Amino acid sequence: MVTKDMLIGEIVEKGEKYTEVLLGAGMHCLGCPASAGESLEEACEVHGIDVDEVLEQLNNITE
């Protein structure tokens, strides 16, 4: 389960499907070293993205 306080780096490590959700939401800076240390909530705030919407998408991923 993904939470608001998980780091972007941790979410990306979960796999390609998770990365695709983040990219689709508008987070095109996933390769940036600073982004890996940001929480999902912080990254969404910086990009003007609804964190709850992204969380729902991430937590609905089936392996």
C-alpha cells in the first residue's frame, strides 16, 4: 500500500506500473535526485496535483 508519506524513490522502486501512474499525473522529474527524497504528498504539492487522486490510482494497481 502506498501512503502520502512514502518517498517518491520508494514508490518508483515498486515497479514500472507505479512509475507510469506518477508520470501520467505530471511528475516528469522522477529521474531528478531531489525527487527521490520527496514524499508523495510533497511532490504532489509542488506539481499542483491532487495527492488523494494519485494515491487512489497507485493503490489500485494490480500486480
